[in-house]
Amino acid sequence: MTIPAALQRRAGELLASQARAVSPAQRAARAMPLSQFVRWAWHVVEPDTPLVWGWALEAICDHVQALLEGRLATRNLIICVPPGTMTVYCGSPLAGSWVRKA
């Protein structure tokens, strides 16, 4: 399937405009480690639930960050923890929001 040149140009323009629309707060968030970003953004994801931080969450964030930055030997990461330990938040919505753009 080929994408028409006009559509490709428009997509490039939209992506370029998004890159310029990064606020100072977004730049600061992208500069911090994933673990710090998770603590910083927790109140947005779960406003009624207090965050209880511990070494396990720090380790999960460090490994997810290493995976996203390509610092793991393979592109696989399996996190085995009991339900309710925030793995989903660290690995999906928050990590996806944190991903550093080049």
C-alpha cells in the first residue's frame, strides 16, 4: 500500500507542528527519569488514591525505562508481580506519556 505524497506531506507538517508545541513543563517531564515522572504524574492518573512508593516500583520503572531506551540486551521484559502493584500504570499510560522524543 502506498501513501499519496500529499498525505505524507500533511502528516510531516502535523508532526513538525507538534514538535514545536512542547511546553516547558513537557520538556522538564521528558528530562526526568521514568520513576520520577510516575511520582510526578500519579495524581493525574489516580487522583483519589495516594501513591505508596517502594523499591519494587523503582525497579519496575528502571527496567521499563531501560527497555524504552534500548538499553536491554533484548526487546523483551516480563514483570511478574501480584495484581494491584501498579505495573500496568508504570508500563503503559505513564511510560507512554513519558517516552523521550529525539
